[in-house]
Amino acid sequence: MEIWLNPACSKCRSAVEILDEEGARYTVRKYLEDPPNADELRGVLARLGLEPWDITRTQEPDAKELGLGEWERTDAARERWIAALAAHPRLIQRPIITADDGSALVGRSEEAVRDAMARTGGEQTS
């Protein structure tokens, strides 16, 4: 299991706290320091079953500067959104947890974090 997080984000810190309390095995990706490229974003979107606009923080200053509110949300515009997320990782919703079963979730609630752990088989650290 991997968690994409921003350490300054309270939802990310809460997710890590839950994972740690449960002894879950996971790796951390500080995605602002190690931004995902377009291929990685396509992969995580497929695992999430979402479109790029579904994981975009549209209230961020970068989003407003880019005018994302006006962008089409269509298959034709999909790559434009992915390119924006790759170039401006602050726009990516957080935390994203990739589970070992091949799925992924946006772990903004305790329920979502626990769901990710269940999808990983509940493996714990020894």
C-alpha cells in the first residue's frame, strides 16, 4: 500500500495516524516533492475509477490561475487535465491510497482509509 500525501495536510496526517495505529504496512510518497508524471496519474486514475477533474482541487490558486473552472470535462479534454495535474501537483486531491488489490481511494475519511487497509488484506507490520 502506498499513500500519496502532503505532510502539511490535516487529512493526510489523520490517514497516516490511522494506518500507524492499525500497524499497516505502507510507503509514503510526498507527491509535492516527488510529483507523479502523466503515466502515473493515468494509472492511479484507472485504479480510482475516476477522471482527472474528479481528483482536482479546483479551489487552489493554481487552479484559478489556469482557469480550470472553465475547462471541459470530456474525454477530449482528459489529457489536458492530466498534464495540469502533473505540472501542478498541488492540484491533486489528497491523500490518495493505492491498495495492494490494485484499487485506490481518496482517503479523506476514516472509513476510506480503513477500506484501503481492508483491500490490502489488513497486513500489519511485525
